[in-house]
Amino acid sequence: MQEILEYTPILITGTITTIELTLASAVLALIVSFTVGLSRFSRLRVVRVAAVIYLEFFRGTSAIVQMFFMFFVLPLFGVTFPPLVAGILACGLNLGSYGSEVVRSAILSVGRGQHEAALALNYSNYQRFRYVLIPQAIPVMIPTFGNLLIELLKLTAVASLITISDLTFMSQIIRVQTALTLEPFLVILVIYFIIASVLVWFTKLAERKFSKGRHTAAAKEV
């Protein structure tokens, strides 16, 4: 273990890279989730069809293959991304496809009476989603989004295959240079667990906050 401690600087670098990759991918996935999820409710058929094509493509193909395609294949067509950007795009777009279904199902779970009330108030389509449907759907989305966030963290481990210097990549360097296998992988296992625990705590905090606001609003209505 003393030998592993000598590699603390690169483990810290790998941890920072893993966190950056996870958070940036999460932001992209969140944007994609709402964009595609809400597009499924569009009145324009072409928008709905485009959303379904995106969903089925990214959900139906391997995230690793998508990552390889963005990093190794797109340069053949003159489109080149740095490794970290390719990893963010692949992870974010892949998880965004699953997140879009979370958004869609959460909105569908809002009571029919809420839809009818918004229509009775003569709300536009934008106002109906912005002020009625989405605020009530968010507390339903958060637990599943939390699970997807953990899956995203685990997915970032494969980013080492496109030369991103994350935790997994650094552990491989330590293994090659020290001929140790158990120690470096045990260390990054613990680090991944700590990061995941922080993400779970953050998700539960957000869930309590939004649930409290929901209950408060319901109490005021009564």
C-alpha cells in the first residue's frame, strides 16, 4: 500500500477528471432529457418523430460503441473532439435518452384534473407545462434521475478506453508500473463509492426539498 501512496497525485488528478466528466455529462443529459422528453408532447409530428428516433437510437446501441464512434470514427469525416469532450457527449447523450423517458412518464403521471384546470384557465401550451405540469412532475423525476446519475458515474469508467485520464485510466498506469493489481483497484473502488455516496446524498436532499415544497403548496390549496 505504501507504493500506492506514492501515486496519490495521479489518483487525485484521476478523481478530479472523473468528477468533471460526471458533472458535465449530467448537465448535458439533463438538458437532453427535458428537450427530448418534452418534444414527445409537441403538436408537430416531425418533432415527435425526431425525438423518438433519437431515443431509440441512443437507447438501443451500446454507450461504448457510441463513445468509440465519436472519438475514432467522426475524425474520418473531419469532426474531431478532444477525448474529454467525446466522453461527455457520449455519456450525456446516452443517459439523456433514458432521462427523456423519465421526464415523459413523470409528466403523464400528473393528474388529468391538472391538465383540465390549465385548459380551463386558458393557458397556452408553454404556460401549461411551465406553471402546472413540470413543477408537479419534478418531485416524481428526482429519485429516478438519482439512479441515472449513479449509472452515469459508473459509465464514465469506460471513458479510459478513449485515453481520458480518469480514475480507471490512472489505476491501469499504477498497475503497469508497480505490478500490483489488488491495491490500485481497491483504492479506486473506495473512491468511486465515496463519490457515489455524495451523489446519493445530494439526490435525497433535492428530493426532500422538492417534496417539501409540493406538500406546502398542497396545504395552501386546502
